[in-house]
Amino acid sequence: IAAYYILVTAEASSNLARFDGARYGYRSPSSEDLSSMYVNSRTEGFGDEVKRRIMLGTYVLSAGYYDTYYKKAQQVRRVFQDRYREALEKVDVIFGPTSPFPPFGIGDKMDNPLEMYLADVFTVPASIVGMPAVSVPVGFDSLGLPVGVHLICNFFEEGKMLGIARQLQSLCQEVPSN
């Protein structure tokens, strides 16, 4: 999960750099000069989580930290890709839970980004290796909150994965709840 957040924040930082309010993105109406336009546009136009990711991404891409963090995360990505390819030579899909715990309320974890990031722990591998994946609703927990199963397939096997996902969802809808 650490490698994933290094890669994701680096990509977010790089991709969002152009959203400066001058040519792209939100432009603050309360700017008096060019410098304040940049500061105000980015301050007002991005939420706390986006700003957090931009800052972390800029850090891991900066001189002196690129090799320590970003380059190593790319190496971890390659190892994961190789292992997933090997596993998917033996099976059609890999599946497991979508989340380690039930959904939390909107805004509940903003003060605890680590806990918020850990909600993605089961879906991160597909994202880090770039393989097709889908989450399928399969029922509800005791509080009536949705529960999902996450499927990952090999490259160019999306049709097979979606067929399995449809069958799984269909079977789960037929099973009576409590």
C-alpha cells in the first residue's frame, strides 16, 4: 500500500500541476495579482485530501527523494505485476473482499488519512499493477451497509471477468437475506 500511495501521489502531483487558475481549473475571484491568483486558486480550488496528495507527490518526486521513494515504488510495482501475471496463468480471476471494513460516513476519516487509505488495501493491488478489476455488490452487512467482492483478471480478459461478475451478482441476488 505504501508503494501505491507513493506512485498515486506522484502522478496526482504531476497531473494537477497545470491546474493553476490561469489556463486550467478553478480561478479565484479574490485575487489582486498573479501571485495571489495562483495561491488563492489552488487553496480554494482543491480539497484537503487533494492538497495532501499533491504535497506528498511533490515531495517524493523532488531531488534527493526520487530514488529513495519513487524509483523503489516503481520496482515494487514491477514485482507485483510479475506475481499477479504468474497467479493469473493458473486461475481466471483473483477475488476477495473490496474493503476490510464497512463504509464510513462522508468526512468521518478526514482527520485520520492513514485509516482512510487503509480502506483501499484490497483494491490497491489491481491499481498498482494496472490490471482490470471490478467490485461486485454481493449483499449487505448486519447494519444494512453494502458488501462487495473485488475481482482482478489478466490483461485483455475483461470479458471473462465481467461474465463472472455478472454471474456472481446474479447468484447473490437470488439468495434471500436474513
